[in-house]
Amino acid sequence: MNLFDLSGEVAVVIGGTGVLGGTLAEGLAAAGAAVAVVGRSIERGEARAAAIRDAGARAYFAAADALNREDLRRAHHEIRQSLGAPSILVNAAGGNDPRVTVTDSQRFEDISLDAWRGNFDLNLAGGVLLPCQEFGPAFCASGRGSIINIASVSAHLPLSRVVTYSAAKAAVLNLTQFLAREWAPRGVRVNSLTPGFFPAEQNRKLLYRDDGTPTDRTRAIWGHTPMGRFGEASELIGAAVFLASPRASSFVTGTDLRVDGGFLSQTI
């Protein structure tokens, strides 16, 4: 028996048009799952789904805004028609709004309430709440399923500059544990996956200058990471497949799996 074989499973990756979400979509497909890529960018979503099909797996792209419940409902219907009933949900939508980034020119007290709410909407409402409200009840009705919420090392430690993102991701951890408790009796496992620092669209400007050289922040991160480097998106796949597998992680729920190169283990 292959503990990590996802054959027969249908995985939905919200935010699958992004770098990390797209890589996870491809990784779940390589493990045998049929994969639905869900996101706002039609061009990137179709390209990701095509790449998965070219690699020999089943894939479908559903255009949807994670903050629009009607979009998610329509996407859910399309996925069931195209691939079958979903059994895995990866919530990878999120990001940091530059309006709530604390810098030398913008202090904490300058953050507007609208910008604060927008970041919470993106990372908590669209990142977990609405997708779980749409797909979770169907999982519960079937008596099985795995939900993986993408958290962040900033959920564990209040990192500088990204105060709102950190607070929203901390709420993701709390909501993950709440749902794990609520849905375990109905056969649904809910866990979070915490990446360390993985350069992506949302944080690249904080990590590299326009000429491509690392910023002081990057050097500080490397110095605080025992493995001394950033992670590669592909290094998240193994953890996601483990949490998705109904055999490998059958007794795992309400936990947070860190893939951070030791960042959260470092003190002085």
C-alpha cells in the first residue's frame, strides 16, 4: 500500500494561479489526484491546468474570486461536473497589501481601517472562511475529506512590517483548529501548512532590490534560518501530499506542519 497515493481523489486548489498554489496543484496531480485550479487569472489558470494535463493527469480550471461566494458555488458545481466530487481542499489564496506594510515612510498608526479590513478579507475570509463554507459541508456529507490552509511563519511570530498579514495568518491557525474540532466527528480533517520564506509575487519587493540584489531584510532572514536560504516552492509538495493523503495522515487533524528551514526554531 502506497501511503502517499492520491489516485481517486479530487483536489481543489484555491489560489492555484499563484506560484505556491500552482506548485502544490502540480504536486498533488503528480501524486495521482485530479486537480481543479481555482483563481482569478484566466490566463495563468488555464496554463497551469494545461501543464498538469500535459503531464498526464486530469485537471480543470475554474475562474473564481475567493471573496465571492457565488463564484465559489459556481466553481464547485463546475468541478463536480468535470472531475467529480472534491475530497481535498487547499486554501492557498492570500497575500500582503502594500497599504498595510509598515515602513520608514508609513507607521503602524498610519494604517487605514479599510486597508486593515481588506487584508483580513483576503487572507482570512477569502483565504479560509468562504472556501470552507462552500466545500466543507459537502465533505462532511460524504464523511471524508482533507482541508489544508496555508498559514505563515508570521502567524507564529509578529514579523516586522507585515503586522496585518501576521495578525490575519494567526487567525488562520485559530480557525483551522476550530474547524478541525468541529468536523472531525464527520470524517473531515483540517490542518494548516506553514511555509517559511519562499520568494513569490507578494513579497519579492521586500526581498530583492530592482537590480536583483538581496535587501537587508533578505540577509536578516537568511541569518535567522538555520538552513541559510529561502525555500523552493517544490519543497512544500511533500508536506501537502502527506496532509492530503487519507492513509498517510489519517489521524492528523488540527495541526500545523512547518516547512521553514528551521526559522521558527532559531532563537539566538
